[in-house]
Amino acid sequence: MKEPKNFNKPLTKWILFKTAMHPVVAGGVIFGGGFWILIQIVVFFSDNSSGWDTKEGLINGLIVGMFIFCFLIGILAFSSISNDILPIKKIEKVMGISFTDEMDKYNITEMNHKDDLWFLYNKGARVLVMNRNYIKKIKSIKNYNKYGTLLIINAVRFDGEKIKIKFTNEGIRELAQWFLNKDTVDDEFEQATD
């Protein structure tokens, strides 16, 4: 997989969303186009008892393919907004900062970025953003599903509220390593800090 893009200007939530959506749109185009081709094959080889001619089949297949494409893009865009962008807005609200201003202030232009204050991680269509001052303590890291592909961090926010951060195994481990200033995070990680 290619490395996420480095921008010449500081990141914004829109740039994060747009970049994360690239693989989603590509997948939607491939899936919608494949479905359109499948419908064309069915229409072409059918006995035409439905009364469709080839021209109607092309048009109907195109409409159905476009509908599936738009439907998938809508669902996946909503998923990206709710899982990736809304947590950034929550950090902004709770900490009283502006993500865009912070990226501008520290000149952060990379999708994968780690420094003393900010952690940005992009993998496929997902983005994980964290400010070191947002988390006070990591209590545990646990499997979210039986396959171990998703992990969840149980943490305490700077104001004492308990939070959960769910992301891919690799992303959560990198976040924990960054927060704890460690080279690795043990598989049997239970209590990171007390």
C-alpha cells in the first residue's frame, strides 16, 4: 500500500476526510461498475422474456450501478465521519482548540505524523487523531472482535471522564506506543499506567 500523501499546507478535517475517502470511492467505482457489467451480461444472455431490449438493459444497469455506488459511498462516508471526524470535533470542543489552527501552528502536513503533542495515523479509509493532553491515562487495551483486527483502548481523559478509542490493531498499538513512549506494547497489555 502506498504511503499517505504529504501536503504542502497544514492539514484540515476536510483534507483528512477527503484523503481517507479515496480508497472508498475507488472501491465504490469498481463495485458499481462490476455490478453494471453483471447486469449487462444477464440482460445480454437472458431470453428477454421481461421485455427489456439491450438499450433498456444498458440504461437500467447503469441506473442500478450508479444507485449502488452512491449508496455505498453514502454509507461509508457517514461511517468515516462518525468514526474519524467526530472524535476530532470532540477533542476540539473539550480542549477548546481548533484542529486546523493547531495543524497550522505546528505546520503538520503529513497524514502519518507523530510528535510530542500530536498523533495522526492513516490506514486505508480510516484516520486516528489524538492530542497527548487529551488522554491522562491508558487503563487497558483489549480485543474488540474475536479476530484481533480491532482493538479498543480504555482510557481516562484529562478531565477524568472515561473514554474508549476503537481502531485497527496496528493503529491502536502505535497510539499506545506513542503515548507511553515505548518501542513496543505487550500482547498481554492490561494496565499501562496506574
